[in-house]
Amino acid sequence: MTDDADEIAQERRERRRDRELASPQQRFGARLRANASAEMLQAKLMDTELASLRHTFEHMRTTNALPAASAALLAARRRYVAGAGKSGAYAALLNADLSATLSNVFLVGGHGLSELAVLSDVRASDVLVVFSLRRYRRETVRFGRLFHEAGGRLVVVTDSAGSPLAGFADALVLVDTGSASYADSPTSVAATCHVLSTLTAASAKGARRRLARRDEISATLDLYHHYDPAEDGPKEER
């Protein structure tokens, strides 16, 4: 028991120190050593990624966060997904997967809808999934709060229960972004997108029909390269 308690205490101390490294520049200096070999760094990176993913999934097993987020998406008439900076990539990923099985899924920002357009017509039946990870972009925090104040439901994917939007969330999804790199880990965030979109698709009415229709349209538009391993694979030397 003492060894377990010591290990937990040590892990908490390391996480607190990690949270103090707010910027990529600070993390670079603290984590990347000039004399470390590529093999050593690779091993450390992989071990840390596995630990972060395991910690995220273990936490989610003890909460109702992802089922609650999925239920909110299924009950909504309009589903918005948003994130700024690097979080915009996570928003695009979730948007792509949700759009495959649900109607009325909209990406906010970039080439998607503007925040102004969304906030001009928020209904109680609308839900916004927002990615807000440190260093917590101001525009994301502002947009999430305004959407909440306008009466929409808010699903917040974030890395801390103390993050700026956590207190406004109808469903709070916490991910561990701990890493041995100068960049916070995307592994748990991407995995969370995958699990959330799959949970939602499994209960979405018409998901199978929608996927079948998308396949038909994709074939008509000739969107994808036809891959035949026998033809396109590496050729054996003779």
C-alpha cells in the first residue's frame, strides 16, 4: 500500500510540474535534452503517450462524460464543432466523423460557419462541442461562453477541470495531454474523438442508410483511388 501511495503521489507531483510548463518553449527546454539519442527519446515518447492514453481512458470509465456528450449530440437538432489553433484540427476530425452518420453537423471557424452566424440564432436544441486545451485560446473561451449564455448546450473537451470553459459545460470530457515532447500530446484527444463519434453513430437513427448513401455518391463522384494490392503494391525484384 505504501509503494502504491508513493507512486500516486509522485505521479501527481509530476503532473503539477507539467502543468507549470505553459508554453512549447518552456517544455522544449525541460523535456528535450541535446545529448539524448533518438532511440532513448523515442522510447520515452512512446511510454508517455501510452500512459496519457491509459490515464484518459481509466478516468472516462469512472465518469459518464462520453455517454452524456453522445446523448447531447443525438438529441440536438443542430450540432456545432469548434476549436482554434491546434484544436481546430481536432474539431475538423470530429466534424468529419460525425458528419458521416448525422445530419446538421457544422464546423465553426476557418472555412466553416462564422461564430457570428452561429451566435445570431442559438436554440435550446443546439449543441456545441468545443475543444479548449492549454493555453486556452481567447476566441474559443469567448465563443463557448456566449453559446452557453444564449441557451445552447455545451460539450467541452479539455485537459483540466479548472480550465476556463469547464464550469459552463453540460458535458465535460477531460483528456490527458501529458507528453515527453515540447508539444502537448494529441493522442488522447484524437482517441476521444474516435470513441465519441462511434458511440454517437451506434445510436443514430439512419446511420447505416446515411453511410450507404455516402458510398453511392462517392462512387458516382469517383472520389477515391481504386486500390488493388496486386496491382499497386510493391513489386518483387526479379
